[in-house]
Amino acid sequence: MTRERCVRTDAVRRVADLGVALLLAATVGGCAHHAHAVGNVEPPPAPGVVGSRIATMRVGLPAAQTPNLLFTCARPADPPHLGTATYAPDSLDSTRHRWLRRASGATSDSAGVLAPDTLIVRTFGESIDEEIAFERGELDAAVFWPGELSARMRYDARFRSPEMALRARGIVACVAAAGDTLGVPRADMEALNREAFGGDLLPWGELEPVSASEAPARYTVDGAVPGAKLIERVLGRVGRAGGTRALKVVYLDQPVVAKDSAGSSWRTPGVVPVFAVRMPVMVRGPAVPDVQRIGVQALAELAPCAGGTPR
């Protein structure tokens, strides 16, 4: 190899080595700068979580006009709230499904503290449509009126059994004739709950001691109750023949409180509470911890119906 060629080759090598050195220096410097920057920035929050609250929850509800067996809606509910957390409609959402948590207002209860920043609420005129939306993964939780959820959905192996949510208002009672101080036949009421409501109603005996009676009875149902005919058919089938007592089944739009509590003015002689209104709530697996933290009762109170059948 000639001297001139060797000189050129050495020059090329030195340039190449210099380029590699510069590249390494830039890379190391960049990594050091990046490491320094990362050390001074808080890591992003876990997906879907803002502080102690989840970012978004999607809830399905029966529409105000959706019929149920116990009452009709006196009027649509006010804007949604979860405990003490209130929401305002998202002005950018033309569907009116998206609600944004109001920044103002103190929250003192666990539901209010943990309620999501964004609440997406969809209402369904038919329960089957709500079930389909839940199956498709379009909802995190789906709330149904008592007896509305299909047996297929209740026992679908893909999902958990429904969570049961006690409503703050709503009582099924039996009104006895004057002077009748006997209790209501327990077996008849258990059959009614099972056959007409899928076991959704909460027996009053789980709230406070009640007296039961084995004396057979004949039943009528208040005509203001939308499911009066179905309820009468069930009770006519399960009731024992020969009953001479007359009991009338009514729905009371009253708070579910103990006998001696404020708000128990409906407790008069002859009015015997037999059930409190409880609603099944289907919850998708990933949302179960969030729903349990907020409280399934708070979701049940979202159901868009205020008042019910006045009585």
C-alpha cells in the first residue's frame, strides 16, 4: 500500500472514530438528561383513576316511562347525583348522556367522595335493550326495576349474580280489615316475591321483627299498582283455599324507616309492611370494586323516577 493511500485511510478512520465518539456522547448526555427529567416528574395516575375517584362510569337505567309492576313515575328524576356528588350536563355532548361532576359543593359521604368525574347515563325503554347493551360491554353497570331482569341474564355464567340495592323509598304493604291484628301469611309473600319479582324485593322481616300468621287470606291488589293483575293471579294461585281474611296489597311511596323513626307516619293500625323495594344491578367484573366502594344503593337511586304512585 502506498504512503499516500495509508494516510488517507488513517484520516478516514479518525473521522469515523470521532463520529462514533460524538454519537455516544450525545446518547449518554440525552439519557442522563432524560433520567434527570423523569426523576422530577410525578408518574401518571393509574388508568381510569383520578385521585381516589375513577374517571368515568357508564350506567344503564330504565327510562322514566318504562313500566314496572309496583308504581308509575310521577315525573322524571332531577339531574343525577351519587350521594352528595352532583352533576351537570356536558354542553359538548349532543346525546345528553354525559354528565360532568360539579366542582362546587362539599361531599361528606363515601358515595359523594368516590363518585366519578364523568358519569355516562343511558336510559332504556325496554329491559331487553339494556341487557343487550350490558352484554356488549357498553355499560359498566345496569340497573333494573324489581322483577324486570330476565332469568337468562340472572344466571348467565359469563357474569356475576346481580348486586341488590335497597331503595330509600318504596314499601309493599298489606292492609287488613278493621280489627284484624294478625300478621300476613309468610309463605304467600315468599311465593309472590319469587314468582312475580324474581326474589328482588326485600322481606320486611330482614329490617325489623314482624309477626307472621298462618291464617289463610284472600287478596286483592290496589288498582293503582300497574302489575295488579299479575300479582292477584300469583296470590290467587298460592293462597290457601278457605281464607276468610281479606288483605289488600298496596304500594306506598314512603321512606323505608323503622317504626319509631321520623317519616313513619304511614304506620297506622291495619297497615302491615311486607317488602321494601330492592333493585337488581348487573355489574361488569372490572367495575365491581368501584361500584362496591361507591355503594350499589347510590346507583339504584339514579333510576329516573321521582315520587312514584302517590299515596
